[in-house]
Amino acid sequence: MGLRHDPASVPTLAEIAGSAAPTWDVPAAALTGLGLSGCKIARQDLERLPAPSKVRREQETMRRVYAAHGLALLKDKASLPALRAAAGDDNAEVRRAAVLALGAVAAPADAETVKALVPVMQQDKDRIVRGMAALSIGRIGGDPAVTALRHAQAENEASLRPYVAIGLGLIARRTGDEAISKSLVKELTAGAAQNDMQGALCVAVGLARRPEAAATLRAIVKDAKDPELRSHAAFALGLIGDAAGGPAVLRPLLDVQSPQLQYEAGLALGLLGDGESIAALGDSLDHGATLGTQVAAALALGRIGGPDAAHRLANALRDKSRPAFARRAAALGLGFILDGAGGRAGASIATDLDWCALTPAAIEMVASL
């Protein structure tokens, strides 16, 4: 209903969102739907966050989290005061959602919102809330944002530095700031003591679209021991558009026994639009050793697109001897091709959503994209 962008659906969605359901999954989906509707009349319904209750604490907390998510998707700047207030809520889950929403709703270089987020990044009791604030500051950008993130970087708080690196990468992506980009590449090349920091730097240089980092990223993909770090480097190769050398190191990952690596390699190949990988991906789709291999190949084929990819996916969908989940992935890949936008409409459902508070429905959608 939300994706239809129909103002007539708003009253129904608002009624569902406020209903006393036995679980929080359906009201949460309705709140997300209100945001997806794009109808400004939905803002007042989303801003009516219920007060905390001792009786139905979890349900009402999630309702407030998803109300903030709806506001993030609605992107109505009139909601900024309510979101700034929610960023100081007693509940960490609500604060996380509000902080993420502020990054989505605020205009570029919104100094007032950056000013509100800086103390959250510096002082919030919850580590992830501080990290979310760093990401949103980077997403908003502007000189105050750069200053705040540089200061946080110098403070050298280990748990915050990966978020700060990605925040700086977001600024570099929007502005092309050479000084920020070069410092991120330099830090990546120097190597970090911790894998989570090195992984964040991979994503940051990918966001900054720095082709000079390609050799370092390929080396991490091939030689690093940690699968999660390798997956971040694989994704970054897709982000920077390493069409020359990336496919050769990404294709072998489709056969490794790591679902995360398989998925990120497939995603990167899709981002590269590498038509020469269609044959290899088709073979992985037909003969992959694991279901994860086949699913990653199906999604990559869908993102690359074209007649050859569509033919391989259609054959897989018709084959009733395949596992149901593999056929579903083939159908989703075909949907990507028919959609023409790589599944962005479906992916928008989970955009700006706090991954620490996913509903069962959101988990299923995120896992399939």
C-alpha cells in the first residue's frame, strides 16, 4: 500500500499502525508504509508517538522506532523538530531510529541538525547510537560535519572510529572532497590493527569512489583471513567500479563456503554490470555447491541484466526440481531485470531502518535483497 503512493491509503495505514495488535510486526509495517506513501498528510500520524508503557513496553517501543523510520522515508523537513526531540529519548532503540531518520530528512549541510547530533555522537550512553550519529552527520555533510567527524577521529575512540570513517566516506561521495578521500585511502593502505576498522575503511573508500584503492582492496579480497573483512573489500570493488580487475577476484568468491562472501561478491559483480561474468554466474546458479551460492548467483544475474542473464534465470525458475528458495531467488532476479532499477523499489522498504530492530517481515525482505 505504501509503495502505491496513494493518499487514499493513508487513513487505513494509520488505523493499522495504531491498532492493538498482539505483535508489533503489522503495526510496524503500516508505519513504514505511511512513510513510503510519500504523502505529507502522513506526517502527523507518524509524529504521534505513544508514550512508554509498562504494560506493552516492547510493542510500543517498536511502534515508536518504526514511526521514526516512517518519517525517514517520508523526508518531510517539517518533522525535524520531532526527530530531534526523539534523539534525546530515554529509550536507546528510539534514539537510534531518530538519529538515523535525522540523517535521511535533513537537507545537505543542515548546520542546526548537525549541531544537535554532535553531542549524541560524543556523549550518548549507547555505543551504536553514537555510531549512528556519526553516520548521519556524514550523510548531512557541510563544514560543521567535517569538523565534528575529524575531531571524533582524533579522539581515537576505537568503537566509534569505524562509523566516523564511513561518515567521512559519505561526505567524500557527495562532495568529492579530495583531502578526505586521500586520507581514507592512505589509512586503508597503511592497514588497521582491527578488522572492523579496516572493513569500515574499505566501505569508506568505496563510497568515495577512489579507483587508486583498487589494488589494496583486491589484495584484501584474496589474502585476508577474516571473511567479513573480505566481504567489505569485495563490496567496495563494486562501489568504486573496478571493472578492469575486480571481476577476476570476485568470481572465485561465488564458490567459497561463506554466504556473506558469496552475497557481497554477487552484489559487487552486479554493481559492475559485468556481462562477462554471466556465464560463470549461470554455472553457479545451475551447479553451485550450496543454496547460498545459487541465490547469490541469481541476484547477481538480475542486477547485471540482459537477455542472456534473463534466459538463465527463467530456466532456473521453470525447473521444479530445484529447492523452492533457489527458484524464489531466480524469480527475484527476473524482477530486478523487469524493474529496470535493480530492485530499488523493494530495497527502499529497508532504507534508513535500524538493523538492531528488524521485524520478521523486514528480516525476510532484507535477506532477499
